[in-house]
Amino acid sequence: MAAMKLVFLALSVIPIAARAQMLSPEQACLSVKGPAPAKVGERTLREAPDLASDELRNINATMNQRGCFQVAAAQLEAYEAAHPDDFTASFVKARLVWRAGSLADAVRLLEPVVREHPDFASGHVLLGAMATDQGKLDEARNHYDAAAKNSPDDLWMHVGRLRIAAQLAPTVQVGTQLVEIARSPAVPGFAREQSAMTVIEMRNASLADREAAFRLVLDFESATPWVMKATNLGRFLIRDAGRMAEGRAVLVSVLEKSNYDEARLVLAESWLLEAAAIDALPSAKNAEQVEKAKQVLGGDLSALAPRVSVWPNLRALRPFVYATKLADPDARDENGRTAACNAAVFGDADALARALAAGGNPDVECGESTAVRFVALNTSEDWALKRQLLQMLLDKGASPDPVVYGTTGLLAFCREEMPVCKKELLPLLEQYAKKQ
């Protein structure tokens, strides 16, 4: 499909030197009001129009304000105590639970309410959004269709339907409608940012359209801090657009205002990407670029090791990062994983060998347990690779019997509840259990 050509020409150009927004003090959180109806094109859209009270609508808006999550949670607790029969509060409570990181709990909380109150449009809309995030697009559409019967102008129903269309039928018309929402100052920042990010993720969006969307979100307040938004723009300019100097300028502006680690790491990566384009290995030809990368990170490139070990678009940087011993082989990346854990998660035997050779802990916490547990129980059916990874970990002293759940260890679980594991992996695990 040809690249989209959305109408972004009227977007304001956001100066890179824009100031990062400060977190709102608690007093500001207490004064947040629910958004007014927003005129978007020919439609007037409203967020959660069937919430029972303005107070509840204000609490819902407070949650979207950066730095106000705990205030919103306390407000909702007080509201529920004062209005125990208001079932529409379940919408705000489910949003709080989802924002706190538990989508499954949010779904379990809201589904029985919607079953008991099938005309509760906001409940359907939120369930539709959560289903979309789970990839259950047919289920999401059913929820949006149910909501449309009673709230045809619900803002998030409109955004949700566009998100689905952006995945299944990403036409110019879909992109244009998303841009229209993202550009509207009357729309809450959270919805504007979601619309812009959807444009960025559309598979047929042009580089120009994606760049314009990255720049657009810098122009308004949302739950995402300015430093993160600007870093995303810098990363895009460097990795996707290939405009190194412009991307670095963005990242430098971020670091002038904050000590945001991700901006520093992406800036160092930019110099190593340039070095790798000059020569695939460290040499006199690219020594200047390598030195600049080191300067950004205080002389030590080891912080990049967990990233280059698993991200395909950074694999060219491996010879530069692995040229020196890791300062801390058990340092964790932004996802909380060490280099050894990342290698186990992504099934990269070479990266695992390097991490362990550098002194990485083979029994380090990796997800819910250890790397051994993750390798043994992940969904991959490459049993030869699994055995290779396990043997590398076990040779370095990893426990062959980490906890799977409760007090049940991997050996018992493999033996009693997972026939394919019993056949493919149990002999190796038992061999090392006897040794230890």
C-alpha cells in the first residue's frame, strides 16, 4: 500500500527548546475539572457522557493529569463511600486499576457491571479499549457497537473505532480523522496523544506524517512528560529518518533540562550507529564517533549491552559495546532486565554467552522467577535452543529447580504437569540437580 499523505501542513512547528512541564502540585490536582464537550469536525464529542455526576467526571479527569493519580484514587474512594449505589463509578475505578498496570483485574471488575447494566455505554467503551489492547478486535467492536446505541458521540468510542480501523484498514480518511482529534485543543490531552500515537503506528503512514505526529504531541500537556515525548522524537529522527544531527539536537535539549537516562542512551547509540556505518568494527576510521559515544555515557558503554543484545536495529553496535568488559554485568535496563535475562527472553545464545562470561548472575531474577524457569516454560518449541540456553545457565551454577508457582519447583512441574517438558528438558535438569 502506498504511503499515506495526511494533511499535516497546517501543524505548528514546535520549537525543540520548549520547556519541560513540571509535575502538578497536589493543590492543582484538586482543582481539575472534567473536560467540556469538544467540537471535532462536524461532531461534538464528550468523554464518558453517561457518568452520573460532575464530581465523578472531575475525578476521571484528575486521573489523566500528570502527577495526580494518587489524588484521583483517594477522591474515588471518598466518592464510593458517599455514593455506594452509583454503578457508573466502576468506570473510573476500572480505569484506575488499568492505569495501575492490571488490565485483567480491570476487566474482571467492569464486566459484571456491564452485564447488569447493558446500557452503560462508558463501561462498554472502556471494555472495548481494553479488548483492543489485547488484540481482541471483534470483541472490541461489539462493545463499541453496544455503546453507540446510547452514546453515539462518546469521544473514546470514536477514538477506539479509529484505532481498530488503523490496524485493519488504515486509509487516508482514518488517518485524517485521527489527526483532526490530535490537533483539537478542546479534546483532552490523553485522547489527543492516543490519536497521534495511533497515526505513528499505522503501517502505511509516511515518515513525514509520523514525524509531524511526534512533533504535535510536544505542543500540549498529557500524562506523558515532555522529556519522554521529545526523546521519542529524537529516537525517530535518528533511527527511522536517518537525520542524526537533528535527532541529537533534540536529545541535547532534553538533557539540558533533565537527567533523563533514555535520552542519554539514545544519544550514545546515535554516535555508535554512525561509527558502524563508517566501519563495522572499532578502528581508527570511527574512533572519533566511538569516543563521543563514550563521553555521553561517562566513558563506559556497558549500559548499552542489554539493548544491543536484543534489539535487531541495534545489532550493528555489538562489536563496539562488547569490545570492553561490562562494568556491571547485572545492571538492569529500562524494563528491569539484565543482559543475561534479556538473552534468555529473546533466545539469543551469543548474547547469553557474553553476559555470563562478563560475570552475569545465571540465577538473577528474570520476570516471575529466573532465566532457567523462563527458558523452560516459554512458548517456543525450539527445544534444541532451549537445551543450549539451559546448559549455559546450569554450567554457570544456575539452579535447575526454580519455583514455578507456590512451592512447586520446575522439576516437579515438568515431571507431572508438562509432558513435552518432561520429554525434552527433564533429563538435562535432573542431571544438573544430581550434580548440585
